[in-house]
Amino acid sequence: MRLPLLLRTLVTGLAGATAADIGRTVYQAVTGFPPVNWSITGRWFLMVLQGQPHVPDIGTAPSLPHELIAGHAAYYTISVVFAGVYLLLLKRMKRQPSLWNGLAFGAVTMAFPFLVQMPLMGMGVLAIATATPWLIIGRTLVHHTSFGLGLAIGAMLTTRR
């Protein structure tokens, strides 16, 4: 049964986020690298909403109320928005979801953290201004490829006829 587009988008986005969470957890277990700090992410998104998208060093910026909740809300909102874009691209291209196009889409989504979010948070392009750029790059690669695979699986499950 084919679900309505809004419900398909929500399920697909949550499947992508869940797969990304699993991928990051495995990466953390293998490397010992700490998990994502959703408070820092939330702080940045709250600062963007306040008109301050560039923060020289997000780690030293003062904490903001509800930044942890904001970080999680931003993460899941972006996951669902990306899912909507993925589903609309598939529709326009007259393609069915597949692990391959999900993986490709997940790879494309890496442009946001590498080229927008990290530089604006004071981490530099590809996290080059951090103490552990290669570990951050690795975590982002695992996160976004897992996300893409999760999107594909969610989309496949919601488009079954």
C-alpha cells in the first residue's frame, strides 16, 4: 500500500535519522571518538535563528536555553526535509528508491556539514580547524552514508504497492 506523500516523507526521514544514529554509534564504538554534541548543534541553530550564522568558535560560545532540545529538533527536521527532497527527486526522475540512489543522495548531503555548517561554526571547511579533522570527517562520512541508506530503505518500505 502506498502511503500519502507527507507520511512517506516523515517515515523516510525518521528511517534515515535512525540509520544515521546506528552508523554513528558503530563509528563511536570502533574509533572511541565521542558522540555528536547535540547541545553545540542546537546552540548554533539557535544562533542562526537569532541572526548570527557565523560563530568564530561554537565551543566557547555561551550556552543558550534549550540548546539540547534545539539540536535534536534541528537534526530530525533536517532529516525529514532531506527525505522530502529525496522523494521529490525520485518522482521527478521517475525512479524508484534503491540502495544506490539513497547512498548517492546521502553522499550529496555531506555538502551541508562540510561546506556550510562546520565553517560557520568556526570549525573550518571539512573541520580542518579542529584538533581531529579526520575523525570528524570519518564520522560525517559514516553518518551521511548510513542516512542515505536509511532513506532508501524507508522510501522502499513506504512505496510498496
